[in-house]
Amino acid sequence: MGRSQAVPRGGSAGDFGPDADDTGCTMLHVDMDAFYASVEVRRRPELRGRPVIVGGAGPRGVVSSASYEARAFGVRSAMPGARARRLCPAAVFLPPDMAAYAEASRAVMAIFRDVTPLVEPLSMDEAFLDVAGAVRLLGRPAGIGEAIRRRIAGEQRLTCSVGVASTKFVAKLGSTRAKPDGLVVVPTERVLEYLHPLGVGVLWGVGERTAETLHRLGLSTVGDLARLPVGALRAALGEAAAAHLHELAWGRDRRRVVPDQVEKSIGAETTFDVDVADPLVVRRALLALAGRAAVRLRAAGQAGRTVALKVRLADFRTLSRSRTLPTPTDVTREIFTTAWALFEALAPGDRIRLVGVRVEGLVGGGTAPRQLSLGERDSGWREAERAADAAAARFGSGAVRPASLLGTAPPDRARPGRAE
């Protein structure tokens, strides 16, 4: 494992490390390090130490995740792939494998739930944990955080960073400052010492426009904002935003962990390298995207009743259509057939920049009723796809593909959530 502390601006070495006073700091934020890239390096050890970028390298591809070796060149998530290539020509570009990332995510979340049932996933690679009920059995919060890091490193061969604090907001700040592969404790009595020297951009809800407004007011740090009379802040930002930022600036965050928020939809999308007019190219893309969505549904043990299609035209107009099926499905063929029918009915009549497929109205896959069509066999596509899942788990995601996709590259941009 790597280091176990990070130094915030205004602190000194060890001030906020694992030996700091963690009394009352029962909120943990655990964030996997360069998650997608780390999973790829785990199964390709020869890439260790090299700059690795997950995402499209084409003119419209987008970086989903970058190893820290790539980040040293300025590569960041959500950056256009072409720019990442210019910044780091020696980088190894890999297409996303969402099934592999989902499997790794489930294993990591299972480790969290071994510690406490109060786990709130924010995405595939990060979660809040309330460990108040685990302290008596497992020891102090910082020790729990270190134990989680050891288990993830030992069992999953991945690294994570942990923030330990009394509130969600400060715990998340701590994990950010701990990256990569570290742990930060922000003692309850020293929250303002830790928080106030930081730039206003660390506050949740401060985007580019809000930051510009705050800077025009002469506010560069969280401490500056905290000391500004709330009335002046209200005049600049409005009632709700002013109250929210004022509370955070004083380290107050009353939100509790909400365990296991159910994902409402699962899908994937791809941006073409050049605008597309050929229906055959669109059809192949939709088939590949339907396959990605179906794999993720089965991996999550879910099925969905509504299939939604997203089409973005060359002029950036975005069109969407959806259709609700008689019964929930997790089968590629059914998802694709519905998406293609929606596309044909839409008849966009223009060059296409992006397409996406999403499955909504999710239910547990094991409880989803299934009604056979007249003359349909009671086994077939679903069983074949589950066999393909097993082959992919053993031999890689490209082991089994529809014949119409042989020789084509997989979509470069699948979006289940953030990965850092």
C-alpha cells in the first residue's frame, strides 16, 4: 500500500494523518484510485507504470479514466481523447469494459458492507460509509479506514483513498486530498482549520459561474466566504445557494448516509468519430450498445421494462424516444429490436453525431415475470447470452460477439457514472 496521509494547505506533515484525533469522525468517504484504468492494469500487469487511458482515442472520443502516470502529462477524465493523445503520445488507449468494472465495483462494495450496512454508493467507484455502529467491534474510525484499504489492496489488487470526518462533505474533501492511495482524518475540532484555507471551488455547488461571482466579490478561499455576511452572499447568489454555501463554509452538513439507493436506469452511448448517415453503421452501434446495457443489467441482477433511444444530430439537436415492453427484459436481442424500431420510426433524416440506448423501469431480474410469445421456445436468447457472459468473464469481453459486429470496434463511450 502507499502513503497514509496527505497534507492540506496550511497543515504540516502528520497533522491530518491516520493518527489524528478521530473522535466523532464516523463518516468515511472511500474513493477508488483511477478506477477503470486500475482495473485494466490489474489484468494487464505489463502496463504497470505506463500511462494508461480508458476511453476513445478518436477525434470525438472522451477520456473515461486515466492512470496517474497519464495524469502527470495533464490528462484528465472527460477530456477529449484527441487532446489526451497530444498531451501524452505514449499513452496506451483502451476501450471501456463496463462488465469488468461492474464486477470490480461489486467486490469493493461487498467489502464496504462487511464493515457496515450503512453504505451509500455515489457511483461505481466511490461510497460514503457510516461506521458509528462498527466502532465498538472494529475500533476507531481511522483504523477501520485503514483496514478497508488493506482488504481492497489484498483481495482486489486495487488502491483507494479514504477521508475520515464527522460530515459527508468534509470526508469527501479528505479523500480527495488523500489521493492517490492515502488516508486523511479531519478532526471534528479542527474542521475550520482544515477547510478555510481551501479555494472556494471545493464547495459543493460551486461551478464555474458561481466561482466567477464569488471571485468578483473578492472571495478566493472558503474562509473568505465564511466571513462574508450572509446577506451580501444572498444578494449575489440568491437565498437557497447562499444558505447552502454558508453552511458548508462553516463545516456544517446534516445529511446522513442513505444506503443502497437503487439505480433507476442502465444504458450506454457512443459518439461517432465523424457524423454518420449510413443506417447500417447506426444499426451496428445500437446492437453493440444494447449488448453493453444487457450485460450490465444481468451483472446487476436487474431487468427493465422501458427501452429509451437517444439520438444527437450533427447540429447538436438531441432527439429521444422510448417504448415500454409487456414484461421486463435483460436480453440484448429484445433491447436492440426495440431500439432499432424506435430509430426507424424516428427517421431523423440528418447526419448523426451520437446514439445511446438506455433501459429504465428496473426490477430484480430474478423476480421479473416473463411471458413467452406463441411458438417461442422456453430457452434460447437469454441462456445464450448468459453463456456469453460466462465466456467473457473467463476470456475477456470480446470473446463472444454478434456476427454483425465482428471486425468493428466497440463503442468508445459508456456512461454508468464517474470514475477517477
